[in-house]
Amino acid sequence: MKGKLLPLDERPCNRVFPQMIARTNKDLELEVPTLEMLGSKRIPADPEDINRFLLNKVEDFEFVVISLDMLLYGGLIPSRLHHLDHAEAVRRFDVLRKMRMAKPALKIYAFQCIMRAPSYDSSEEEPEYYADWGYLLFRRKYLMDLGEREGLSDGEAAELASIEIPDEVICDYERRRAFNESMNIEALRLLDDGTIDFLVIPQDDSAPYGYTAISQKRVISELKRHELDMRCMIYPGADEVSMSLLARAYNEAVGYSPRVWPFFASVLGPQIIPLYEDRPMMESLKSHVRVTGARLADSPQEADLLLAINCPGKVMQESFVPESEKDLSYTSYRQLFDFTHRIAEYLAEGRRVALCDSAFANGGDVQCIRYLDRLGALQGLCAYAGWNTNCNTLGTVLAQALVGTNQDEIVRNTCYRIIEDVYYQALVRPRVVAEELPSLGLGYYDFADREELVADIIRADLQGRFDELGLARSCPTHIERVYMPWHRMFEIGMEIEGVA
């Protein structure tokens, strides 16, 4: 089956990861735009290039997965910076109707983010004023929403009264949020009239109160008013959604609804609210399973897939937190030895097991990988990920597990993910930031003219760490190249043995 993907932006997580998953199934062929077509971080893609890509030979394809943020704004970051005219934005939806007319049987799966509201001061991915007013913009609306819904303590009321932000900053920020929210509503209309078959509206870096929660309530109200609940899902996530919809396209095409049985590393795992998300892990899991076209099983005996979820014991921390600062509940409320042995035992029984490594935010669990490597279990997994947020990881793992059929290609992807998710995010990135960059006179966002040097330092460090694994002997993996897609330390791209 042939499909097209219009990704959220040009980063590997949005453009390359779905291709890696598609390559693990010989029956899937996925076409993506060239890098040149997708813009560059704050520079939006050309809408005419996007239209040509989507309409080119559309009759030859069975499905498309489309980021509406790329279609409307030219990418994720441009969606937070634009000054787009409403009529022009609505006109950009016309290409979807043209695709539907060109091939009525085409399955159109789309996703469009609820605009995020980060809780920190930085303009790296936001308007310039967010460097000075970002946290206060977030906090002001958080407290206003909390006050309306539950009431404020005296201290919170005093804090809210003390927040002062220039009117022009609030006006610009809230105008764009209102505009983007109106485009979420327009997308629902396209779902209602049958232009779109299925829609996901993910919340990027969500919180239980404030701007994103308010937008979510308004969109849900419109969704229910038109009784579109069964064809649209709203939940935390963003960068993984194209992979989830790829899995849905595949499962619907083959007429299959796999049964997934989850088991957690700690007893409190299902109830933990991860960093950067607004709901318990189990509630997000339900959404992520359903969006792929799969369903939860009632027991491991009836499941097609066993989903091992490595979660915190009680509270989630960042992956790069020093061992001395790790919360005690990672050991007192979680039994990692037992969890990894259960994975190995299920694999020994011939079961399909995928590992969602969500014990930490922004990186995998080094100790979990070491245990599984010593048990010889890593190469038996049908999927692994441990990057960024819990939902980024969850969606990636489920898509790989539900689409992948070629175990050799799956193991290659597992190696890639261990190198990036565990070794880069949890170990190499913090080391290079703390040790290498200062010695070179460079910064997290400033590589001067030595970006290739930094990338090669990272590549050598990653290669050395991976080669220490037993997995490296059964699956030798050479990192040919490391690059920085957005010229910063947060994420890397890699080329390993043809995976680029």
C-alpha cells in the first residue's frame, strides 16, 4: 500500500522516524517531501510546494497523513509566529478537497496541534517577547483558569495581582492563539463534511490549567456539538502523531484491530501524570492505543502485543538528572529488576513485546537498557523508544510494534533509538553541554563555525557507548554521521547504515 506523509516539520522525528517504521513492513511505501520543500525551523515552507507534493499522482496512493500545521502555516514553529490572514488560511484547505475529488476513495488522516504555552522564558521556538514574558504569560493564564474552575488561595490571588505584562504582548499572543483555535474549528468542519476521514488534535506540552486547557475545552465543545467524537481524538502529544496515523492507516487497510495488554514497572504507574502532560499515563495510553486502530486487551493471554511501560515509581524527573539527585521512589516504588525479567520471560515464551521507556522525560532509562542487555532481551523487542515526552515515546512504540513485520529492520531501529534516546539524550548531551562546549567557547544554541566538530565529538562518544553493549555484537551498528537539524543541542539527526 502506498501513502504520502506531509510532516509537522523537517526534523528527523517528524520526517525520518515515520520512514524508518514504514521500512519495517515490505507492504508499505511512504512518500515524503524533500527537505528543501519543508522550510527551516522559523522559515515556513512554501504553500505552493506543499500543494504540488500533495496533488502529484495522488490517484496512485491509498492514504495520506497530513500535518495541517504544515499545510496552513508552513511548519510547527511558524504556526506560533505567523500573521496569516483568515481568508488565506481557509483557502489553503482547498487542496484537501482537490485530493478528495481526484480520488474519492483516498483515506485522508490529518492532525493539527492545539498551540502550546511553555512555562519558561525562551524565544527559541516562540515569538521574540517570549524571552522576557513567557513564564508570566503562562502563569497569568494558569492562575486565571485555576481561579475560575477551583478558586485561588490568598497567596495565588496575590501572585496573580502582581503579574504585569505589556498589553501589546498579551494582545499579540492571544490574537494568534484565537486564530489557531479558529483553524482547529475549521478542521472539524472538514471532518464533518467528509473531506477528512480522521482527525487528531494533539496538545503540545500541555498543562491542566491555562491556555492549552482552555483551548482544549473549546475545541471539545465544538467536537461534541457536531457529534464528531468517534472520528476525532484530542490528547497530549505532537511529534509522534504522524506515526500513530501511519499505524491506523495500515490497520484499517488490512482490516485488523490488534489487542494490546500493558504492564507497568510500578504499581502507581498508571496514575502518574508525566512531565509536560495533563493526565495520568493510563488515560493517555487509552487514546494512543485507540488512535492506531488497536484496542486494549483484558489479559496477556488474549493480547497480540504485550506493551511494557517503564514508568517512574511515584514522580517523573528528567533523564539527565544526576544519580545523587534521583528521586528515591525510582527504587522504593519501582522494581526494575522484576520488570526487566518479566520482559525477558515473555520474550522467551515467544510473545511479542514492545518497550515504552517513559521512566524519565527527555531520554531513556540507562539502567533498564543495561538490565535488558545483560538478559539478551533487547534484540527480541518488536519496538523500543524513550524520547522527549511520555506520549512522544508511547506513540512511536505503538506505531513500530503494530506496523513492523521485518525483525531485522526492527532491530536496526531499536539500535538507532537506543543510541539517540538513551545514550544521547540521557548521557552524551548533558556531558557535552557541561564539559565540551565550555572548553570550546561554544553554547547550547551557538556552535559558531564548529558545528561539525561538535557533531563528531557526539558521534564518537555515542559509538563508544553503544559498542559496549552486548547488542552491538549481535547487531553491529556504525554511526556514519551526526548532525544538528535545528543547530542546537536538544536533538540530533543520525545516519546509521542507510537509516538517514
